[in-house]
Amino acid sequence: MAATGVGDKDGDGAAVSLRFRLNLMIGLTMLLIIGLGFVFAILNARRSVAEEVASTVNLAMQLIEAGIAERRGSDPPDQAWLAQLRSLDRTRHLRIHIDQPPGGMHQGALSPVPTSREVPAWFGWAVTPPAGVAERRVPVEGGAEAMIRIEANAGDEIVEAWNETQGFLLLLLVLAVAIYALVHVTVGRAFRSVGVILEGLENIDKGDFGKRLPHFPLPEFALISRAFNHMAATLEHAREENRALTQQSLRIQEEERRFLAQELHDELGQSVTAIKVMAATLRAAGEQHKEAVEQIMTICDRLFGVVRGMMRRLRPTVLDELGLSVSLEDLVETWRQRHPELSLAFDCEAGVDECAGEARIHLFRIVQEGLTNIVKHAGAHRADIGLRLLRGGDGMDQVLLEVADDGRGFEPAQPRRGFGLLGIRERVASLGGQFELRTHPGRGVVLRVIVPCGGTVQ
């Protein structure tokens, strides 16, 4: 089982994943079991060889004692009996050494029988027991004595022990592999469920509340799936309600701005116009109050400028009359005049006005807020504003708005005191669009907004 990103994506690259730790623990446990089994097999083989060899030597000595006991009432052992005894040298595990008196037969010590080549040297060294030797003096014909020495030879028993140990270790290895494979499959299935849950959590973190977790066969993960799906449904419902409330608030705000702009135009504008007309009439009637009249007309002209600026900020009438592109050009030109130190560039692709639909006022407000932030906080020398169409293969076209500057930028993770960016996010969310902010200290800011064509509020 390869390690995954249960932690690979958890923000701590140095952390060891749970799957890797389980693999390591299971692998070490299997190695420990195999190692203990190996030690047990070696010790058991050594004990078995030692017991078998000792049993063989004891049996040979008992046979010799029995043969001597049978002859105590008759003649001492003769050469025929010794010859029979020498024939036992061909018995497994035995090496018989007989020393007879001078003039008799003599059998020198035989070299040890080598262990089979099929047995590794280390195994032979590990299980070979200490040398077992038994001696017995027996009287023979002529009043002399013969020395019978029985030596243990464990070669054949070691071969058998090696074959048994091989079988045991092979069985142990097969069992260990089978257990590891079973744990691998079981834990792997569980971690596939964990991966699906992590993917769901990542979707929640990205704001995608529409996806649901499947039903898992394991009861614990099934409970998590049900709880997660309930949470996602609740969040999705709350987001839809927030979007509806946000859009309603924005709609009311725009209506209030429209009403205030209309009132300024109808009431204050007409009143200032009337004052200016009366002042012009007084100026034509005589020169007595010429200076006061001039001041009144100057104030009226200034008020006209203030009213037009307020009306433009409250509700750009050109947006309703001539469309988004022209209204943004007018907005950019106004900012150029007010801030000549800032170089502004504006580019709008053909067809954006038709595609934007109800989103026009929101795109206008986003550009307005972006220019305000650039002038107040960025300290930039240049800003670029672009509107383009994104053609979707499924027929779902989108409008892309980018506002970029070469200002000082900021750290994205640092909390911001103002509500400008938050307001932009809310507007984009109410349109079902995407909001992206790319910035870094000293590298300016790029504001990227994508909204679906038609601008239908969700």
C-alpha cells in the first residue's frame, strides 16, 4: 500500500501518513513473527538433533550391555560378537571405535561423516549438538580387555532437521504474506473511503456544497457519509439563502441609489437650475448686485458638478442608456482626470454588453471598487482593466473581468480591515460566478472575476 496524501495535502509535507505508518507497523510485525519463528525453528531443530543422537547412543550402549549380560554365564565375548558389534557402525547416527589387545583386531577411529551439501554451513553449525561419546571396557578371550567407544554422528539427523525447518519457515512465510495481503486489502479499502471523504472535505473548503459522499459498506464510514451529506446539504441551503439575501440587499441598494439619483436630478438639479436662472435675470436687470450674482452662479455651477458626480456614483445613467462598455469608459476617463498620476488602460471585447445582462451593474460596481482600492491602497502607477468573453463548448458563455495593477500588493493570508473585497466576493457569489485574487507583497494585485452570461442571479 503506497502512502497517500491523507497528509500529503494536509498542509504538513513532513508528516508521515497514517497509511505509511500502518504499512510500516504491519511489515515490522511480520518480520518480527518470521524472526521469532526462525529462532524457534533453529532451537527446536537443535533440541531434536541432540535428543535423537543421545537416544541413539543410549540405545547402542543398552544393546552392548544386554549382549554382555547374556554372556556372563558363559565365555567372554569372542571375535564373532565383536564383528557383530562392528556391523552396527553402519547404523545411522553411530560411529563405533573398538581397540583390542595387542595381536587382536583393531579398528581405528573413523573420520566424521560430513554433513550433506544440501544443508547450509550456518545451519549445521547452529544445530550440531556437543560431541556425544560413550565408552565401555569388555573382557575378551585370553583374559584381555577391549575398549568400545561409541561416538554420535548427527549428519543424517541434521539433514532431516533442515528439511523440516525449511518446510516450517516456508509455511510461516506463506502465512505472513497471506496475513499482510489480507490486511493490505482491508486497510486499502478503508483508506479508499478515507480518500473519498477527504476529497469531499476539499470540495467543502472550495465552496462546492453540491457533491455528496456515496454510501460506504463499513458502518463507521457510512455514519460519516450520512453526517457529511447532511452537513453539505445544510451548508448548501444556507448558502442559497445567503445569496438570496445578498442579492435582495444589493437590489434594494441599487434601487435606493437609483431613487436618490433621480431625486437629485429632479429636485436638487431643478432647484439649482432655477436659482441660476434667477441669478442670470438679476444680472441682466442691473449692475447693482453683479458681484453677488456672479458668486451665486459660480456656486450653482459647482453644485451642478457635485450633483452630476453624486448621480454618477449612485447610478450611472449611461449604463442604462448606452451599456456597460461605454459606462466603464466614462468611469475610467473620470478617474484619469481625477488622478493623472495613474495610467489607466481599458479594453472591452465586442459582445460583452449583450452577454452581461443583469450582471452589468455588478461588473460596473466591481470595477468601481477596484479603482477605489488601487487609488487608496496600492500606490500603483498603472492599472489595466479588461473584459472578455469566454466561449464554452457546452454553450455556456461567460464574462471575464480582470483588474490588475503594479502596486505594492499584500499578503493574501493577512486579514483585511476593509469590506471592499468582501463586497466583491458577495456580488460574484450572488451571480454564481468565480472570484480569484492573485497578489504578493511588492508584485501588485490581479483581480479576476468570471460570471455566467445573462447575469441571472441565483
